[in-house]
Amino acid sequence: MAIGIFLVMMTEQMGDMEMIYPDGLKRTFTDKGVELDLVPLSECCEMCNDPRMVNLDGIRTCVVCHNVNTIELNKHAEI
């Protein structure tokens, strides 16, 4: 019975999850259901046009060809 209570608590606090496919289809899983969207070409990799990009500490990198697309300069600079 304690396991059932744990699962209920976890589902109430669950956030959104996104899955991006190589063809540009983005599925967002929310509490309301699944929302479908397309990744715009401006957000795809400049080298291979793959929509699956990772942004870590201001460095936007493609997960397929590992090309660095964007580096945010002075992100951690103090003003």
C-alpha cells in the first residue's frame, strides 16, 4: 500500500518531458496529454540540420555531429 501512495505523490509533482526526433517532430508530454510541434530550422544544427541540440553552460552543441553552434560570451562575467 505504501508503494501506491508513493506513485500518486510522484505523478502529482511530475514535470513536462520533451522528445525530439531526427525529422524535427517534437513531442511534449504534460499532465494534459501529448502536444505535437515542429522544431524550426533556425533552432537546428548549422552543419547537419539535426534538430537535437544540447545547451550546456551557454554552449549549444549538436548531439549528432558535435558541432558547436553557439557560445554565449561573458555569460558568467560580473557586472
